[in-house]
Amino acid sequence: MHQYQIYTKGKNLPNATKALILLHGRGALAQDILTLSDFFADERFYIAAPQATNYTWYPYSFMTKESQNEPWLSSAVEVVKRLIDETSQYIPAEHIYLMGFSQGACLTLEVSSRFAQKYAGIAAFIGGLIGDKLLAERYQGDFKGTKAVIVNSDIDPHVPLSRSEDSKKIMEGLGAEVHLQVYPNMPHTIINQAVELVKKLMF
């Protein structure tokens, strides 16, 4: 099970008016994904990134049968949901941005869609909803027009474009305004064009 270990930067939570929650990818550090905030956050932001125990949110592919990723997947969802809930005690959810890369992007979409509400914005750099099959009934709530950006390549080795497309449909069914941006031949990384797109559409 994941420990609840949160790294932060920016304004102290009680004094901030906006928040950015960042979720790292497989094998990475919370401290590393925190640096992504430099492109988006200003002096108003509380910035937080949880650290996955053993640097991995769940052991297998996000498209593996869900039971094989347990109990780590459920524990990861609980960590992120707790962080959102604790942050929203000071900052309304409509002023909280959620953002992740790769495994963290999948977790970003999964948690936000299981507990859909109005957020400031959602950005998934190479991601899709989690599970061997997507079950629409798993996802509840109303995004109320939340802007979301899903970035992917047409050749990504970890996240098939079709899964990003299916995730877009489910999120739109929950009331999100989803922009799916496909960059041909993009490597499995966060490219500058994607950062600029998210800034333009959400910040």
C-alpha cells in the first residue's frame, strides 16, 4: 500500500488561491514532476505532488486486468483523492488543477473521472482511463464544463491512442470539455508544444 507522502512548493496552502496537483510517472520522483509547475503556476499557487511507494503507482500496465494491479491501484486512487479533499478544504475544487505524466496521467484521469466535479483544469500528458475494459458505470459525478487536455502520440508504446480516444468520450459524457491532441511520432515524454497547448487552453 502507498504511504501518504506529499511534496510541496509554492505558497502555503492556507494562503494560496489556486492549486496544482501533479502526479509523476513510473519510476520517477515527486520532486521531478514538481518542476513542471514552473511552466504553469505563479505566486498564487499551492503545488503538491504525492510520491508513489517504490516509485510506481501500480505494478503492471494500466490496461492489464484491474485485479492484477491491486491493492496498489486502489491505494493510489485513495492517495490522490485524499490530497484533493485536503486541498479543497482551503481552495475550492474549481480552482484546483490536476496534471500528470504517463502512469501519473492515467491516474489523473482515473481519479478525476471516478469523482467528477468542477475543476480548474485537467491535463494528461500521455494517458488514458485505467483497466483492461472501460466500464462507464465506474465513473460518477459531473465535470460541469471542466476543461481537460489529453496529449498522446499515434505510436506511443505504452498508451494506445484508442484508449485516449475512448477516455475522451467517457469524460465528455460526464460533462468535461476535452481536447485530445495527437502529435505524430512523438516520443514518450512531455514536449514543449504540449506544455504550450495546455497553457493556452487552461491557464
